[in-house]
Amino acid sequence: MVTPVTSLGRNGLYDWLIQRVSAVIIGVYLIFMLGYLMTAGDLDFASWKAFMGSICMQIANTLLVIAVAAHTWVGLWGVTTDYLTSLTFGKAATGVRLIAQVAIALALVVYLLWGLVLIWGGA
Amino acid sequence: MKVSIYRYNPETDREPSMKEYEVDTQGKDLMVLDILALVKEQDQSLAYRRSCREGVCGSDGMNMNGKNGLACITPLSQVAPGVLEGKKPLILRPLPGLPVIRDLVVDMGMFYNQYEKVQPYLQNNTPAPAIERLQSPEERAKIDGLYECILCACCSTSCPSFWWNPDKFLGPAALLQSYRFLADSRDNATEERLSKLDDPFSLFRCHGIMNCVSVCPKGLNPTRAIGHIRSMLLERGI
Amino acid sequence: MSIRTITFDAIVVGGGGAGMRASLQMAQSGFKTALISKVFPTRSHTVSAQGGITCAIASADPNDDWRWHMYDTVKGSDYIGDQDAIEYMCNVGPEAVFELDHMGLPFSRTEEGRIYQRPFGGQSKNFGEGGQAARTCAAADRTGHALLHTLYQQNLKNGTQFYNEWYAAELVKDDEGNVCGVIAIDIESGETVFFKAKATVFATGGSGRIYASTTNALINTGDGVGMALRAGLPVQDIEMWQFHPTGIAGAGVLVTEGCRGEGGYLINKDGERFMERYAPNAKDLASRDVVARSMMMEILDGRGAGPDGDHVFLKLDHLGEEVLHSRLPGICELAITFAQTDPVKEPIPVVPTCHYMMGGIPTNVHGQAIKLSGGHEGEDQFVNGLFAVGEVACVSVHGANRLGGNSLLDLVVFGRAAGLFIEDQLRQGMTQYEPTDANIDEAMARLNRWESSTGGESVPALRKELQSVMQNHFGVFRKGDLMAEGVAKLADLRKRIANAHLEDKSGPFNTARIEALELDNLLEVAEATAIAAEGRTESRGAHSRYDYPDRDDENWLCHSIFDPKAKKLGKRDVNFKPKTVDTFQPKARTY
């Protein structure tokens, strides 16, 4: 059977688990934020900054950023290996797929670093 | 009634085309396979597979008005509303996603390859007893809904994941058979079987679309079987 | 003409139960074995077998004895089954069935964890004295499917070389009549190839498609019998055709005898359980020939149901939904699909339908094809290089009437036996007979005839006519003058088929070509059946004549042998000498 080098977990079970766990993190975060925004009343920049600057939220935001990056990678990796194959691109498929995956990976690394700087850099 | 059939003969046709036929069913709700026999009387060059004509051999899987199924156990009235009454044509195409050899006959090679990959045979390295290996009715019940597969390929060829990766994703039919042996109390190659399934493609390309369940002419549920294997992998991997 | 040659130690023609059991045996032994099948193996007709495989494995009854099974089979055959062969089958049977379990066949189970056995027709305990036995090992009502898939899986495991969707068209013989292999067509490409082998095993199955109404698959066109007859080889007891009591009226689809084994019974249009009148003891579980005849009598006497009074009913609803869905799930599906009837609520309309060819290529227990009867004293002579197993063979274990569940046993026991024998012969060194170019040209003649046809009647029309001749002149009840008429019609058909037209001569997946070649085989089987049926002037087992209503042991306690060259019927002794038990002497057959 096939174990591709570009898969995150290098293993279907881990990819599958990463996808589920990251989804749960994103889901819980969204529900929590929704609840916060609905109950927080009048929100000004200072209170928002204080809220986001708390160590709990810094950890939560870090988890979120990592989860989104992992989730996106696993999902888009699946999309590229479904659609960017020899069925559509013939012999060029490997090249096309590699370029797409590198582009996605670069974007995610930038996003991840930028996110972490935003979260931790302001403190 | 009108019948529209996908025709392609690699010797004479550069590309496939749909050909129209007029068939007299005398108002009867015939099976689609009966219609094909009537068409073949008019035009003997039409190629399709058939054998048992009662839905147990799995030869005549095809796409009927957009849905995969067995021609021999699909009455006109079930194909689509209006087909029996002649208001709409019966549209027959080969199973999607596999190379066409001729007309409604597809090359099933990739499908069978995936079946063979799951080692679809009982493995037990303990010496066989002088009689049968005992199995309780409860243990035996675990392979109900699995062993009945007829390898018609209706499921795998309706599965988008199989369309995109027919060489890497095993497809619902092969995975159903994989679980048939994982679930058999007489088989003890569980670890070896599971170790071959935990790459990102073989099993995990199943996204639970469930086309396989909706087309299976034997009413089997490959998605559920895949779920069971995933649980076994999870238990083993964590 | 030169064509590509592929060489093997042994080739098996036919991918059903018998063929795959034989190929498995040989593949395990490491000899170079090919299996040629005109369909992917799991599409073979074995897949349609429902009820089970009869065998004294002593699960339902710990005291069960293979000799009781042997007695039932001899009696069922109306005493023209060879007792040495029946003895072998019933005795070796349990071993062969346990092997199937070890291979993974998903048998239904008893509370003790053993293989579930159900009662079938013609089964008894203690040589007919101990009442109904339950001896048919079942995987729900899908035993044939389970068996066929299991055998295919084992062949995959053991590396059998499959030639799937290859059609064996003709035997190749050398000048002395020794078999050298077959000519086969790759259906996918249209290429014709000579398969050369030391042993050629026919496992081509039955030929129910000679009748208009049959439970048989569309592929059951008697290819093996056709090839043998064209090669001038004799066939045995070919007049003996089993009509299964319960084919779904109109559709011809089989409803297993297991339905009656589980407690279902037949009723006429008045709701009467009529089998009580015809077979007071066994009732609905009398032998198939008896039940089929009784049903036809009901219909002919005006007690048939439906607007045309042409069928009776199989009642199952009293068994309850749970039993039906657990023991007979496939039947429930088939009845709903083909009779628009839910057996849980209403009875299924059924009618006797052509089901099984008891006759075929005469063989010994090793599957060796016999060319000339040994007569009373002499020994049988064999066709060098040719073997036959399964329905195409006539060993004969079924004689004039096969018992339900004995066909699957026949497949695995004799498929295995032939495999073992050939393996042994190959080890000792078997001769590879070499054909000359002229021999190969001779085998190609029929193919070339179709390829060069420029006009004439169409294959589907001729096939339909042949099937209706067989249906109308050689059905459940037969009569001399009607059969003579049928024989004449077939002679006429032979001339017309010899001039029929193959319009489509293209190469890839040309099913019209295959159907044309199959038509030749149907004709051979039909003609042999017709002449043998007309020639056997008695009623025995499935062969039932108005003009000769009684069994005639003085003249016909023997096999019939049809000689295709002279188109004459001869006789061959039945074996009455089992090796380990006393002979079962013929007696009146009542149920």
C-alpha cells in the first residue's frame, strides 16, 4: 500500500485523527467565542485586548492557529491528491501536484508564523 | 419505448456515441436486461455482460438513467418515473470510472486488483481440526451483510474517491471483503490485514459519501464496514 | 493456418465449482495449471445454487451415516446411478465439506457451533426406515454463492493462472483421437489461441438453455457436451433432465427445495396440500421427479392457479417472518423481484422448470472420459488427455434423477478427485500429444464457417425456435410420436443452423460471435437429448413417458449411450459393485 511523503501523519489513521482533533479544537473555539461575544455586552478595544492578552486566550489562540493549519493541510492535501492526478494532468500530474502542495505549505507556514507573532508578539 | 445506449467499438469508432433504439415491451414492466435482449435481437453488435439473470452473479452492473445497478433485477418502473410509460427514454451507459472495452462492457481489471490486495481468503495458521472449525451462530452472524457481495462493482464505480484514485483507494467492494475476513472468527490474520490498511489512501480515502450504500443491489452497507475497520485501526493505533 | 500456442501441464475449461476445485488441487501441487472461463469465475452458474450441499457430516444428527446418504442417492437415481461412484462421493464427502469450511466458506451454524444442516427431498435415516433426515449443509440460501466465492479466493491464494472471459470453442485431437488441448478465443480481443496441455479438464457445466424455460443461467449452453459430441465422443443418459418443482412461474428463477425443507409446502388453486395424495410419507419432500410430475398432474387436471391455470403455489407464510428472513433471505428477495410476491404474506407461484442435466460425458471416479463402454465383461476405454467433472460429466452419481444438494457435493468431490488423479499422473509423467497443423485446422473449421458466412438466418431466432422445440416435445411428460416430431424438427434446424449468419465479425468483445458458437452447442445437446429420450422406451426417474409409463428393469436398468457419429442409442452397464458395502438392489421406488 502507499505511504506518501507529503502526508502530514505519514499514515492514514494519524491524518484522520489530526483532522478530527483539529476540527474539535476549531469547533470548541468557535462556540466559546460565540458565547463570549453574545454575553460580553459592550466591547471596546481595551477589554478585547485584555481578554485576548490573557494567558488562557494566548494558549487557546495558539492551539487554534495550529489546528487550522493542520486541518487545512490535511484537507487540501486530500484535495490535491484527488484532483491533481494523472487522470486530469497525465504525466505532468506529479509536477503540478508538487507545485500546488508547496504553495499551500508555504502559505500555511507564513500564516502560522504570522499568527504566532500576533498572539505572542504583543505581550 | 425509446432506449438510448452508449455505443463504442474500438475497431470502428473514434469516439463513443449514444444510439437510439425503439423497443416494443407490450406495456409490460420488463427488467432492463430483457430490454437489452430485445435490442440485441435487432442489433447483434451490441455488447454487454450477463449470466445468471437473477441478481446473484454480478455480471450486468451498468448505469441506468444515471444510477448504477444490475440490469437483470431492475424493472423499468424502478429506473426512473416515466420510463415504463415511454415518456422518458431508458438511458444505458457503462459503469462510470472504468475504461470501456466495448459498448456496456468495462475493463474491471482495476476493480479486481483492489479486491486481490485485501487478501480475500481465510487465513488461519493453526492446524485444522478433523471436522469444521467451530463457530457460534453469534460469531457467524458478524459476517452477515458482508459475504453476500457479488463483485458487481456498482458500489466502487459510484464512489468519487474510487474515481480519483482507483489504483490507491481500495474502494467499497474490496473494503467490505476486507472486513468480511476481519470479522470472521475463524481468521487470525487480523494484525497483518490491519497493518496493510492504515496508509492515507487504501481505506482513509473513504469520506463517507455513501453512494456505495445507495446503489448496492444486494442492500449491503460498505460504509458501515469501513467504519468498523477504522474503529479496529483506532483501537490498535492508540 | 498457424495460431499462437500456450502450453500448460493441465487446463481446466470452466470456472464453476467443479472447475475451480480441480484447478485448486492442481495449483496446490505446483503444476502449471490454467483455468479458462468464458465469464469471470464468480459469475459461473454454481453461484445460483441455493439450498446447500448434502453430506453426512453428522451435525444435525450425530448418528448420521454416509451409507444412508448413499442409499438415498441410489434410490433417487432410480437405480441407474453407478454404485461405486455414489459410494465414493458419499464416503469422501465429509472430508471435502470440512475442507470447504477450512477454506472459509461461511456456513450457517448450529448452537453447538457446527455446520447447519436442513432437510431436503429424498433424504432418509437408516436406509429409508428411520424417517426424514436433515443432511444438507447450508450457508443460508446462498450456499452456491458462498462456495463459488470461497473457491475463487483459494485459487487466488494458490496462484492458479486464470484466463477469464476466454471462450473454449473446440477440442484439438491428434490423428489417433488423443486430446491435445482446446482452441479458445480471448473474448476481449477476439484473438484465437491453441491451449496445449497434457490434461484437459472439462468443467463446463450444464445446458439448461436448450429449454425455453429454465432455472439455468444464460451461459449454460452445453459447451463441453457440444465439443465432445463434435469430436465424436459419446454422451451418457443425456435424456435425463431434471425439472425442478419450484421455478418461479413466468420468470423461471429457482426457488430452493430448502423452502420445503424448512417446512414450506405446495398447494393447488383450491389451497389443497396435494402432495399428501401423491407421496403420503415424504409429501413435499419426495424426490424432485416425483414432485414435479405431481405438480404437472394437478395443472393438467385443472387444479392449476392463475388465469391460465398454469402454475401452483409454494406456501411459506406460516413459517413466520423471522425464519424466512434468517434462513431464506435470498428467496424473499427473488420472490419480491420476480413474482411481485412477499413470501411472508402470500404464496409464491411456481411451476416445474428445467434445472439440471443428469447425463453428460461418461467418466470414472477420477474424471477420465470414457469413449467406449466396456460392455458386460470388458474394461472401459478412456479418451487420453480428456477429463470431465461436474454437471458436464456423468460419473454417474445422479442416474435418472438427482437429489437436491447432491450437485454441489458432486462438484467438490469429483473436482477434487480429478485434480488428485491428474496430479498423480503428471508426477508419473503424462504424455503430451502433439497435433498436426491439419488437426488444428480441423478444430478451427467451425469458427471459420461462421467467419465466412455471408447470409442466412439469425442466431437469436434459431435459438428461440430450438428452445421451443425442446420445451414442447421433450418436457416433463414425453410421448413417442411427439418426440419423433421433435427429432425431425431438430434435424431441420441442424441444416438451417449450418447455414446461419454471423453478421458482426468484429474482434473486441464480440458477444454475437460467442452466441453463434453457443448455438452450435445447444443444437448438439438438444439433438442428443431428443434421440436418447425417444430411444429409452420406459419411464425412469426424470424421464417419464405416456406410452411407456412403467420402469422396465429387464431392458433398461442400464445407462443409455448416445453415439454422435451414427446418431444411435446404445447401452452401458450400471455399476452395482460398491467396494465396501453391499449392493443396493433395485426395488419399487415410493416416497
